[in-house]
Amino acid sequence: MHPVDGSVYLDIGEGQDNSVILLDTAGADSKLEFVTHPWSDRCLIDRAPSGQQFMTVDHGQADVTFHDHLNRDVPFTLPVEAFGYNGEATFVEWSGGHQTEDTAIVTLGGETQDEEEWFRYHLVDVRTGTLSGEVSR
């Protein structure tokens, strides 16, 4: 639920086929009306604490995108390669989110040659779209 206007984001996963994000709006008679966002095949991950921005990951896990809540503009998208990884061997995980209003954590993953999964957590400055470092566990 959006902290200011009360709208609700709804992510509907359709398995391997697709993912759809809906946003409810109150109709004239106060009934909920869901509007489909204009992009397709993105998974909703998180929203900024203020609700001004939200984060999605490509259903195919190739990139992370940050969207403006009010006008749906896309300030920036970061593909796997922007984090210094090979896009064929690494993916953006469907996790992470806003740590603060200005900082988000983007999770990337892959497998070692021994088929062991690995994950790395990267900080992104959501005001500028630049990488701010890596979170160590």
C-alpha cells in the first residue's frame, strides 16, 4: 500500500509465462479499479519508504529498474553487466529493496563451476543510478 495516496500495487506472477503489475485506483463510486502498468513481464520488488519510487526486476532476471510512482517514468535501469558480471552467467534475483529513501539493495546471483549457488548484494544510489558498493555478510 502506498503510504501517501493509499493506492495498492499488486504483482500477479503467472509462472514461467509472465508477470503483471496492477495499481488500484479508486473509481468515482469508491470501487477499486485496477490499472495494468504499461510495461510487461516485470516483477515488483519494493517501494521507497516515501512511496515516490518503486523497484522491479525483469521476469527473465536480466535487469533491475526503478520507476517513479506519480508519472511511471523510468529514471534508470541497470542490467547485470552494470554490476560487472557476465549477463549469461549471472542474474538479478527477485529480492532486495530499498534500504533507505536514497539507497536500494540489488541482489545478483549465479552458480560456481561446482554448481553451488552464490549471491552478492549491491548498494545503488537511487537518486543517481550509480553503484555505491557491495554489502558483505
